[in-house]
Amino acid sequence: MQTTGKPLIEMKHITKEFPGVKALSDVSIDIRPGEVHALVGENGAGKSTIIKILMGVYSKTSGDIYINGEKQDIKSPLHAQALGLGAVYQDVNLAQDLSVAENFFMGQLLTNKLGFVDHARMNKETRETLESIDVHVDPTAIIRTLSVAQQEMVTIGKIMHQNAKVVIFDEPTALLTNDETEQLFGIIDKLKKEGAGIIYISHRMEEIFNICDKATVLKDGTFVQTVNTKDTTEDELIAMMVGREVGNMYDIEHMTPGETVLKVDRISRGNAFRDVSFEVKKGEIFGMFGLVGSGRTEIVRSIFGADVKDCGTVTFLGKPADFTKPSQGIEASIALLPENRKEQGLALKLSVADNTNIVALHKISKAGIVSNKKGIAVAEEYCEKLKTKTPSVSQLVQNLSGGNQQKVVISKWLAQGSELFIFDEPTVGVDVGAKMEIYKLFESLIKEGKTLIIISSYLPEAMGLSDRLLVMYEGKQMGIIPRDEYDDEKILRLASGIEEKES
């Protein structure tokens, strides 16, 4: 369907002010039928704020919103839903202890003639909707038993069942496999052909140019430009986002590796991974690549002590390091930046300063008494070093953007003085500008003699940063590839189990 006709949504001169912060200033955007419209910008640019205003989570300070030509004051998410708006967030928002069908009909349960809940009818309608987008999930399944990808597809199905005319996708592919991503793109194409308007938020440029018709760029809460994707390039779009030309973002200086720092010898853990062996050297960036479920995360959790392996040995800095709890990994100067930073890497309801010092309280304490003054000074030092955007180090971490939250996690381990940094999906949900800052931090860490392990499901990142790459497939070690032998097709064949190679 062509992107013609009157706009489904018009947001005109939207401004949003929080105490001490202007998150949006005079931003305008419109979404038309059959259009996939990207919303791009660095973390903190205002993307999430404008979406939350549209979905009734925030109230605007000024400006006007028109839905199908009628001026609306969207008062709540339920009001937004009634107006035909739906959103698929990166953090899936479903009732975890209810069934798929119960989530579909939440707030509007179907009843029979006797007034009892008609589960059979609800299950039937839910199954039909999901099957229409090629999603095969039992309507009676409890949400928490489903994978993240399945939960995301259920959310999309729920929105389609509600006949939403405008659907927002916020970083929808962050935790999806390649096949699941293609399935998602098929659903978006179906929605587009049916005349829905799509707002698509992603930091992955190839996705923007693959499925989006237009892109609106925001920077520091202000409107920069709306462009047709066919009339621009990735470099031009990134330059609009960050305000400068961008070269090869992976162009960091690599060090000559020194002595062995970490030795992993034939470790296994249940069905997660088996018989894995590798060594990591001082000053090296050691990469780990594999599809979701390949065992990468489980391996590093075992090294850190968050999970207990079944067999095999780990040696760190020449000493046995068969840890059984995270505190042992921390004491040994190992840092783990987890994939799920919100649940495992941060105390969201504590401040930036508290999070920065949380594993290094001994450094700002005397006789067991913590010095808040020292803690604030440490946090301010790392906010400046990492260019973390926050009104102050007293700000609650939950109020920061995703990229700035990740910088706080990194600050925590820098303050602790770790020797080995394990980064699990370090740039998921992080914008281009923040990515480059994080990559430059990697460079500075290895120049200081630190050692890095980088896990990434994004192959260009995994290849662009690492000196060697361990490839995993369904818990099996498929090979360790040196940088001068990188070949994306070969690596993908290994990671998908098509080709096997002995390590």
C-alpha cells in the first residue's frame, strides 16, 4: 500500500519538561497509512519521551496531537489503546502469571450466557490471531514459560487482535535471532499492506534502510529532519544523529597480546554448554559469537561464579578460579556486565552514585562508615570519563536512557578496579554515538593492560572489535577464529551448525 492519504497521527510542536530538564522542545512528526516511519537519534534524544506521550504514559507540556484529524488529549495507555494505538516495547509488558489468552483479553474477558469467563472462546480467538501471523504458541501457556521472542510475538498478536491502526516497535529485534527477525519483518509488512501506520525505533541502521520508508531524526530533544530512506545513506543519517561525520566505528587500536590471563579447560554445565576450552591473553579482546541459546552467556556466568559448572577447570592470573558465587569473581577482579542490565546489572531505584560504588564500597569507607562525599566524587569522575548524561549523580538510574544506564554499569566495574571485563551484549539498545564512546573505552582499557571478553549476537560488532572469535552452536564449541581469518559467511555457517570445525 502506498503511503498516501491523510495522516493517522499528527504530533505538532510537542514540548515536554521535567523538573530541571526539557526532554522535548517543539517536535513535530506525522504517521501515514501504510508507512513504516523510523524514529532515530542518540540515547537521550527524546525518542522514548515522544512515544510515552503518544501512548498516554506522559502528559505533554505543550503542543497538539491529532488522531485521524481529530485533536486528542491522550490521558492514559488505555485511552491510547481505545484510539487505535499499540506499542511493542523492548521490555515486554505482559502479565507473567496469566495465560496467553488471558493477556489477549485482559480488561475485556469474554463471558458465556451464565456470566462465567468463556475460556474456550478466548483460546480459540487467540490461536486464530497468532496463527494469522505464523506464531504457534499454546493460548493456555503461562507467559513466564515462554521465551522472550515468543512473548514479543504474543504482544504483537495482542495488538493486532485489538485492531490497532498505529503500532510502535521499540528496539524489537534486540533479543531476536535472525529467523525471528525475518518473521517480525514479515508481520510488519503485513500490517503495512493492511494500511496500518508503523513507528519503528532501532539503533541498527541496516534495519532502518531495510524496512522503513521515512526516518525522523531527533537530537537532544529537538527535531532535526525527516527524510525518505531511499534518498539518504547510513552515513548521512548517522551524521544527522550525532552532529558530525562518522567513520568506521570499529576502528580502534589493538594491542599485542601478552601472557595468558584466563585459561578455561573443558568446562561443561548441563545442556547449556559442554567441553569448552580457550585461553584469553592480557590486552586482548576475545570475542564470543553464537545465536540465541548457543551457550555464550552461560559460559561467562560460570567463569564469574554466577552459575556453577559441572566439570572442568578455570585458572585466572595463574590461580585456580573455580568460583561458585559472584562475590568470588568480584574479589578476583573479574567484572561481568550482564546482557540484562536492568535486572542483573543495576539497582534501578538507587542513584547513579550508589550504583557506581556498589561493588567498591570498601574504597570509600573508613571503619565501616561509607563517605557519601567520596562516593559522589567517584561517580562524578566516571560520569565525566564516560560522558554519561545525567542531571546529577543523585539521579535515579531508572530515569536514565538505556545507553547511559549501560555507562553506569561500566562505571561500577571501573570503580572496582577489575582486570578482566566480560561484556555480554554491551551495546544492545545503545545509540551510534554511545556505541563509539563504549568502543573507545574498550580501546583505553586494553591500552591499560586490561583484558576483555565481548559477547555479541551482532556479527559486524563481534568481528569488528575482537582479536579472536569463539563461535558456539547449541552449547558446542565450533571453533576459535583469528582476526586475519574472519569470514562472515564461514562464521555464520559455524554458528548455525551447518559447518563444523575443531577448535
